[in-house]
Amino acid sequence: MLIIPLIAGRYVVGFSDSKSSSPHTKKLTSSEENSSSSKKYRYRVVIDAGHGGKDTGAICCDNKIEKFIVLSVASKLKKKLEAKGFKVYMTRDDDTFVKLPKRTEFANNKKADIFISIHANAAPSKKTRDIFKGIEVYYLSPAKTKRAEDAAEKENAVMFEGKDFYTKNEYLSLLSREKIVESHKLGLDVSAKMLKNVRSKFSSIVNGGVKPANFWVLVGAQMPAILVETGYITNPKEGKNLMNNYYKELLAKGIAEGIERYLSHK
Ligand SMILES: [Zn+2]
């Protein structure tokens, strides 16, 4: 039985393969064993398609419904990460309602190395539909901006249906500095790769930045966790893009490359 150090504080347990000790089989050197490609197989990513079931998320113009758009992006992302060799789990793979605390609980149970929640944003009013645009990435932190506060308020709405939630100050006080820093780093890598990919064909896409916010869905995650707002479905141009299959492919490709880049630093 082999016990292989994975990342700080965690180990994976495996069984020795009799073939690997055979004189006819090439033995891996320690540098090969530590190569990023062999590491990938040990990394687990949980993808969370936002909303689902009775929780539609943002809706615009009759046919643009967040829960369907984000499930489509999440499914494409799963395929791309699996093609790169990562182990991938989804909090939902159909139109099902999943309570917010259950999503990070699922990631903790799977011992995930990354938790990524996929969403699409909406402008606060009809008047501001042309103004609000851009791809944004959020990580959980007590510090926040006005735009982050608005986004969090929308995404958090479903949380208040039940009584099973912490107070805001309670959960923010439990956040470690290390987790905030790691989630921020993950956010920067994902944002950079996502923008590079979508801008290769959709040059006018706005960089909405990587920002701290307090989304309930990220609360409780024991691993670096981010929430991606893939664009504003209320913006005429971005809403059209989010219904475009090729655009969603590029988004997924960028997110996968960002995750790969972040994990390659480990
Ligand atoms: Zn959402």
C-alpha cells in the first residue's frame, strides 16, 4: 500500500501495482512521478452548476434562464477537465434543486481540491441592462465591493428560504487567511485563461475582475473555492453570447486551463 503526499495536510492512499516492480516495466523516475501530468490524476474538482429546479436563477427575455445556461457550461467544463486527466464531480447534472450548504458539503465529502460554482449575472434594473456587462470571478472574503454585494444578494436569495444558515459574521470569522489567499490565486488564474479564450473570438468581452464577496454557496468549502459569473444575461450582447454554444465552449476551455494552471503551481 502506498501513501502519497498530495497537498498540504491531505494524502491519497493507493495499492502498489505488481507490474510496476517488474524488471520488464520501465520504472518511473522521481521527477516523472512528480510531473504535473501524473499529479493531475490525483486532483479532484467539484463543479457546481448554480441554481436548478425551482430555483431558476436570473431570467431574461423569456428564453434566457440562468439554471440552464450554467448547467451547459458546467457540463462542457466537466468534459474538458476529464480530458486533461482530472477527477470531476458535479453537484447537479440535471435540472434539480440543491440547497446551497449541500453543495460545499458534497465537495468536502469528495475531498475535492477545487470547488467552482458557475453562474450568470443580471443587471439590477431594465434601465441598466446596457451598462452591466463583463465576466467576473468571486472568492469568499469579508472584504467586498458594491458590485460584489449586489451579485451576492441575488445569488444568496434562495438561502433565506430555510432557517439553516449561519449569521454573516459567524461564517466570515471562521475564514482562514490561507483559504482566502488560495481562492484568490485560483480566481486570478481562472479569470486570465477564461478571458484569453473568449477574447480570441469575442474580442469585446469585458474583464469584470476577480473580487472578494460573501456568497453563501462558497461557505463551508474546505478547499480553494470560487464563483464565476460568466456574463450578464440581461446585457443584449452577452445574453446572446451565453446562448451561443461556441462561446460556452470557450468559457469552459478557459476555466479548465485556469484550474490546470493553478494546480500546476502546487
Ligand atoms: Zn446565479
